[in-house]
Amino acid sequence: WTTLLLWFIWCSCTFCYYGVVLLTTELLEASGDHCNGADSQHDNNACTAGCRPLTQSDYAHLLWTTLAEFPGILFTIFIIERLGRKKTMALEFLIFFVAISFLFFCTLGRGWLTFILFIARG
């Protein structure tokens, strides 16, 4: 039973991590207006995800979200000694959930989007 639970937790962590990595590039590639769904001018059946090359600014934001792994590892090392493995995993899943939940809101600012993805990837 413990092995099955560990496999499930490992698959969940991997799925979430790679999902956020792929989501980061998709959100940075999207146009600056992340509220297109609320605009009545767009056809609801039409795809609003435009494809455009990433700019130098996009790569800078992508670098910031990638660098989140270093403080995330340091945070884990610090917390795991205090809380233990199970509570640390639960706390980090909760932090990830809260960070990803903010992506459901209309995010107009690129800085705010980068901060949310920084926390999620950390």
C-alpha cells in the first residue's frame, strides 16, 4: 500500500512540475491580454491562442521562473528538518495549489504572472 501511495505522489509531483514548465512557455507565448475570454468581440468557437515568437523579455521572465528552483530546494532543505517529510510534502503541495489557483484569475501584468509561476515552480 505504501508503495502505491508513493508511486501516486511521485507521478503527481512529476505531472504538476512538467505541466507548469509547459504552461510557462504557453502563457509567455500568448498575447499580452490574458482576458480574451471575457471579450465579447471574439467568437467563442474560435481559438484565441495566437502563436508568436518569444521576445527577449519573454526569455528573461522564463529565466526568472526557472531560477525559482534554487530557493525552492533551499526552502525544502530548511523545512524538512523542522517538519519532517510528510508535512513538508503536504505544505509544498498546498503552496503549489495556491499559486496555480491564481492563474484562474485574469492576469494582466506580466510581472504578476512571472511571480505566480516563480512560486509554483519553486
